[in-house]
Amino acid sequence: MDFDGKVLFATGAGSGIGRALAVGLAIGLVNGVLVAGAKINPFITTVGTGFILNGIALVATGNIAYIVDNPDFGTIGAGRWHGFPYSGMILVACLCAGGLVLARTVYGQAVYAVGGNAEASRLSGIRVGATIGSTYVLSGLSMGVAGSITASQLSSAQANINPDIVFDVITIVVVGGTSLTGGVGSMWRTAIGLGIIATISNAFSLADVNPSYQDIVKGSIIIGALALDATMRRWAGRARPGWATRAPPRPSGRLPIAGDRDP
């Protein structure tokens, strides 16, 4: 049924969220296969699949907003428990769970190791491909959760509802101190980055600042954060002792035998 140019449909809250999570997992799996299996550049892969998915969504929906007429669907996004929003509780739970996994589990240490040096991790016995692929699957699952919460808050969904969200995510991650080259980052730092960017965005909104100026500021923040990260890495490299940066001796071409003396 059409209403004011928008499409209304009824759906079960649980089934709708479950489908969103399944789609997110599938997208993450595809990205993981492309990056870990086909060895395509991660940034190019995710940007490319993002364009493809956005195009599919626009073609399939005609850029029409789909309104969910099931009141239960809005509980997760707009509901509260003793004054605390469910969406905020889910965010805190995800941050805590992710932080514990990264800091206290073998898998988390493998993620850091692969991000820092994939070849050294492979030589250490870490399954690099599986580790990389799993991170994309988890990222896709998180995307499904975030999309479900956003749709629940608005009780609707639209293909181009927030085209700048990718830019905001990159800004939050970079400001939080996560290195785009890999191997450095944490959940609590990302939470701090989220708080900083959210505060800046709210201040701009309250001051009625032109959105174009907001983009200029956010872009400047990204460049400044990346420049600071590169500078800190250079300083850290200079501070290393000579033995830490000296190349290992090249093999002599034969295995050692009994009677050989140490040099």
C-alpha cells in the first residue's frame, strides 16, 4: 500500500533483524574472501563493494523509504530500560566484548600480529588468511547490527539515508588512534574517538553550522590525525636501539656441522 510516496509493510521484528544480520554476515564473508583469498587491496575492496551494494539498494527500492508498521520493531532503537536506551546498552556491550577479545584472547593477539606484520605472523604459525577473513565477517555482522538499530530508531529504511556515515566512521577510527596501516588500535580508543566526533557534531548542530563546513573540519581532523600517527611512527623508529633495526646476517649457504666454531 502506498502512502505519501512511501511504502508500508508489515514484518516481524525478530525476522527483520535476523535477515539484516544474515545479510551483514554474507557481505563480510564476500569482503573477506576478496581480501584474504584474492589478495585484493582491502580499501579498494570495501569501497568497491560499498558502491555495488549502494547501487543494488537504490535499484531494488527506487530510493523509496520503507516504513515498518510493526511497533515492536522500534523497541531496540528507541526503547529504554530504566531510562537507559537499548541502543546505547548494545553499543557498550559490543565495545566491552570487543575489548576483552582483543586484549585477553589468543585470537585478539593474532589480529594485532597479522595487522602489524602478516608475513611474520605466517611464519609464526598464525593462519593469516583465516584471521583476516574472520575480521571482515565480524565487521559485516556489526554492520547488520548497526543498520538494524538505525532502522529501528526511525522505524523506516532508505538506501541513501546517511551517505556520509562511511566518512564519519573513518574519522572516528582515526581520531581514536587506530592506525590505518594495521597493528595498532583498541576498542577504548575508538570509544574516545566516537565521543570526540559526537561532541563536535552536536556542537555544530546546536550552532547551526553549515554541513559543508562540518565536512571541512572533519577532513582536517583526519589529515591531522594521520600526520600525527606518521610522525609518531617515525620517532618510534628512530628511538629503537641499533640491534632492533639491524638486518639479520645472511645465511652462509650450508648447514652448520660439528666442529664449526661460533664467529
